[in-house]
Amino acid sequence: MGIEEKDIQQLKKSVTEKFGKEIRNSPDCNFLSSELSSLGYMVHSQTLRRFFGVIKYDGGFSTFTLDALAIYTGFKNFSHFKQDLLRNELDIFFTEFGGKSDDFWDMSNKLCRQITESPTMLISLHCKMMKYPLVRKFFIEEHPMRDMIAGAYVQYFQDYLKFHRNNEAKIFAYSFMFMGAFLSENPEFMELYHRKIAETEVTEEVSMVFAGRKFGVQLLYSWLKGDDKMFQEVYAEMLVSRRLYLPGSIHSVFSFENVILEYLIFTDKTAEIKWLIENNTEQKIPDCSILPEERLLSHAESLKILCAVAYFKIGDRENSLQYLNDVVLDNLYCGCTKYFSILYYFVKYDFVGKEEKTKIKENLKNLIEETHFSFYNNWMKKKGRQVSFHSRRLAANHGSFCPL
């Protein structure tokens, strides 16, 4: 049973409690329909018979119907009802886990730190979350840990997909899993996750960021395969779709172009990278999401690093250094610090003296070892011409390729 089905089952339970008895027959549904009508919501008794299983029905229910029933139970709408379910489950989970706080973002962030410091915590937390589906959804969607996408953390995404089957959820999970396979040099899983993303349509519920990730994965994959025809087709489709996401971009720290850029920086497509930089949609309206200030700050910091990498790739050292000098690594939130620090140090390496180069190499060596992002060993070993299988494959397609 998916999360949406469980939410609906909980709504049935809440409506039944408000109604005062089990809703089992047509007279019950007729009476409930009249009560909803008195609140200003015309929900046909036939719809209610379907909702409560009085008659067999395998379809879904409209937002209007779900909102009306949620209002009947005392909530503003169905979305508000679901938020309350999440809040209650988070409260139970964190109380059981040994903490009590109304700041669930902060509590989740502390869990991320504990997972980072203890591999055994990664397993035990996963087991504990199995009986809290809403908590699991909140944790994986709001705190995806990029630093761990090449290891056992991928199991979190696999279990997430058991309960979340819409297209946005698929793109969300498979895009992270693809990058984990790419950075850990696993061509078989790259193939699998790319195919899953290619099969997933960008339907109406897919937001700007996730649409960008679908295009980004497809562009990176086609480049890795040396299929320029596929690359150009996907790129042309992306440019057409980009117009649809302009409203989303002006509200977000990360624009549609920025999301694509996160994938293209691993390629040698400098003309396309340059175009994305020069035609980036700037944020014009502050983000009104529930994201806390520190998370928005982290997004802004990671964007500076992406821009530093992108400008470096196209040969604009002045702008690259300007962005680089503005980066404060401590502002990156737990779970993505290592992922973006590796990119930061690769660029910084070219702007420092011999002594600091040695320190950066040591930092990179440790970060690559901790994250299992063996892809970057190509750059680390390029002077010795010692490259891995995956890097040889890249080199065969793209000459003496290195990340930066």
C-alpha cells in the first residue's frame, strides 16, 4: 500500500470517528452527503459509497472530495490533514528515538550527522523507519544524503520506491541512484537507472527540479555513451521544456538551468555549459517554502560551487575564482558536504601554490575514500596515466577526459 492510500485510509477512520459510527450502507452515505452539503460541499452519496467501500471501486478520488471530507473532520483541506498525520508520526518517532522537539528539521539534521559518523546507525535507523512510512518519506525527500549515494544508503531510495510510485518520486530516487552508480563507476547500475528515468514521463505532477534531473541524467548518460545524436535530441527537448519551468525557476534558489548544470559539469560540453550560465533564470521572488534558513543558505552555497566549476570548465578563471572565494564550506548542510567539497577542492587546486596543492590532494584522497566516489581517481591519477575501467571507457569516447 502506497503512502497516498494510507492517508486515505486514515481519512476514512477520521470521518468515521466524526460521524459517530461505521459507514456501511447507502443510508449512512446519504446522511453524510447531507452533512457535507450543510458545510457547502456537494459530494454525491454514490461517491461516498465508493469511498467507504459500500460498493466496489478501484479508482481514485478528486481533490474536491478529499478536501471536503478533511474539512468535515476539522482541517482546512486534505493537504492540511496529511501534514497533521506527518507531524504526529514525526513526534512519535523522535520521542521513541530519544529526542523531543517541535523542530523536526533540526532533529532530522542531527540524525543525518549520527548516520554520517556511524555506519551501524545507517542500518538501525533504516529498520526503525520501516514502521513509520511518513517519517521515511520526510527524511528521504527533505534530507537526501548525497555523500552516501555510492554506498548502503541506496537501500533507503529502493525502499522509498516501494511506497511512492508517482513519476516525480521515481525521477527523484532514480536520479540520485544514477549519480551514485556514476560516481562509483558502476556501468551496469548506471544503465539500469538511466533506463528507469528515460521510461518515466514528465507528467503534470513533476516539478521543475525533478524535470531538470531527468534531462540532466539523460544528457550525462548520452555523453558517457558517446552518442552525440542522443545528446542533441535530449538537449533540444530540454530547451523546449525549459519555457514551462520559468515560473518555478524565478521562485527557486536553484533554477532549471542550474539543475541541468549539475550534470553537465562532468562532461566536456563547454558550449552547452556556457549557454546554461549565460541564460540562467535568476530568482526574482523569495522562496516561500517551508525550508529553514540554513537549508536555503546551503543551497546557495552549493550553487556557488557549481558556478565556480562551470566557469572553470569554460576557461573563465576570473569568474570561477570570484565564486570560489565566496564559498563557505561550513554553510553546506550535513549530507552533502563531502559531495560539494570534492568539486570545490578540484577547482581550488588550480588557484593555489605547491604547499596548499599537497594539502588539497590529501583532502581529496580522504573524501574520495569516505564517499566511494572512485570516479574522481581519474583526476587524481592522471599524471601517472593510471585510470580505472570506467575512466578508460570515458577516455576512449572523449579523449584525455578528466572531471575538471
